[in-house]
Amino acid sequence: MERVLVIDDDNLVRDSLTLTLEWAGYDVSEATNTQEGLSFHRENPATIVVANEINSNEDRLEQIRAFHSHSPTVPIIAISGTVPSSDQETDRLNSISTSIVHLQKPFTVDELLATIQTALPH
């Protein structure tokens, strides 16, 4: 069974994602921030990460770099309610890893599940 690590500081969003993914048959672990998620991931490795992008671009980049340096093959789905401020910002995220996939809020359950299936290693 695929293990999904959901990282989001909003309890309602995190709970909603967790319930949806468990309903779809995934084993789901939760974290409120990237540091907590990385700690948990070290103990219980995830197959894929679904993470809400954090507010500060530099913090987000550093946290994604830290996660990616620990687990370079684990795909990350970065969900966001904001459009990237520039193509340069998107390029910087993509330069960290090609395994980062962006999913723009609002999204449907079908879009989330399809994105996970596409990002999972086959």
C-alpha cells in the first residue's frame, strides 16, 4: 500500500486530505509543518508527499530542499491557493527537483487522485 505524507498547517485542510486519501485506499500520515513531516518521514518513509506551500518563498525553498536532499526520489505535490508570482519562482522550485508537481487550489478529489497517480513512481 502506498503511504502518503500530508503536510499542512490548517487542521481542516489536513483532515480533509487525509480522509479523502484514506477513502481512496492510501495509508496516510500527517504533519503540521515540513520539519515535523521530515522527522516523521525519517521514521516511517512515505511514497509521496502532499504539502501545502508555506508563505515565505525562501523558507519554502529551503524546506523543500531539505526534504529533497533527504529523500530525492520521493515525489512532492505542492498544493497552493496562490498563483506563483513569476515564472522565475516556479523555475526555482523546479530546479530543486523534477519530482515536484504543483496542484492549484481549488481542486477536485479526482484531480488530487489523478495527480498522485501521475506523480507516483511506477
